[in-house]
Amino acid sequence: MKKMALALLLVALFGFSNASAQQPVHQHDLDCVSELFIKMVNDDNLSDMMERLSLYEQSGFSYQPQLAVPLQVDCKDDEQLRTLAGMFIFDSNLALAFGHTKEALATKKFVRDTLLPRMHERDKIVATPFDPAVLKTLLEDPSNKDALAAMRAHTVKETLLMAELAKTDPEVMELLVETLYGAVIQGVYVAVSMAQDVPMTPELVKVFNSQVDRLELLDEIIDSIGSEEYKIMLEYYERDRIVDTIKDTLKATHGKPSAKDLQAILTLATKSRSNYATPCQ
């Protein structure tokens, strides 16, 4: 199975310190999750992250900011914040892929300055912003290959750091998995929303097959959890059902879902993200 990088959706918005690490209760689970993320990075799956996101534009889609999750977190609890972090990361990366660098960086700044300080894990989180020179270059030229390469290198470094710390801290593991889940669900929601009432082109098939890659990787990670305590903590049973349903539908159709399939996936993805994406009142 080809493990396409999910870390592209975890673009280096945060790192972790070793402070306050908890004594692991289920070491095997922590090791499994950590090793899967490390393998993902070491397999060089991050090298084409922006190229894969560019499939959205190649499919004829236009940038649709209304599909992004509202930048509001005042009413959200800890679990929602962890999942929202992944959703925001996906939205930021997709904006960058469409050349909307200003919007992409504004979302990253919101996560760093507003969302992260509200997290229960905030004492373990150290914001690590990108090199200002790289950001300036991307604002001037969103397709600059050197700047994008620097961003990927930053992502690799931060993802490996998170994965290593997850070996000794259940909270870091939980944050890693729930952020990943948020990124995947938002990615599915955006892809299926954009695909409504458009022709099924070879480029669009690639978009849906890329969703399968992400869903399979997430499924492997959450299925590696064996302890009931961690399953409950990660809402395993509900999330595994959602991931399997969407993944199996896309795999059965070989990336060519029917209009009925698309509507069923969109309904599930919309319901899955609603608790996070509903604006605060």
C-alpha cells in the first residue's frame, strides 16, 4: 500500500517540548503510532506534498474559501481544538496550493497565535514559525520551488519531532492522531464538495485516489491502537467507522464515485466536521 503523506496536512505549525511528559500507560500503542508517523516521513512521502495538492487545481477546481473552517475557536473544547488544528492546516495548505499565500499564512498565524494557546497541552507546545525570508518569497511568488522545498524540510523536521515525543507522552500521541483525523476529514469534505456536478476527469480520479491514500494511512494508525483506554480517548469506534465507510466506497469505485456515492460521502463528511466547523455564537 502506498502511504501518501498526511504530514502535508500537518504543516509545521507547532512542535513540542519534553516538559511535563507523562509516564506512558500503554507503551506498545505509543510506539506503534510513533513508528508509523516516522515511517511516513522517512519514506520520503513529504517530497511531493504541494504537487499532490495541486491536483485540485488540475481538476479544474477553483479556490473556494467558503469551504474552509471558520477561524473561530472561543467556544471549542480541548478535543475540538486538537481536531480543528488539522482542519486549519489542510485549509492553509490548500490555499497555498492555489496560490493564495496571504490566506494560507493568515490561517497558520491564527493557529499559532490563537488556537494553540487555548489548548490543554499548551505548556508542551512551542510555536516554530517559518523563516521570514521564505514567507516573504512565497508571498511574492507562491510557486517558488526553493521556498516550497524549505517549507517541506521544516515540515519533515517538525513531524519527526512530534512522532518521537509521542513515544513517551500519551497527550502528544492524542494530539498527533486527532490533528491528523481533522486534516483527513476536511480534505474529504473539500474534495467531494468541489466535485459535485463536475465531469469525472482523469485528474479528478487522481484526487479521489489521493483521498484513499490518506484514509488508508489514518486507518492504519488508528487501528494500531490496542488498549481500550486509548480507543475511548481517541473516539476510535466512531472515527474508525467513518474512515472505513468513506475509504471503502472510494476504493470500490476505483476513484470514480457515482453521484449517489459522492452525496453519501458528503453527508458523512459534513456530519463528521459539523461539531468542529460550526461557528461560535
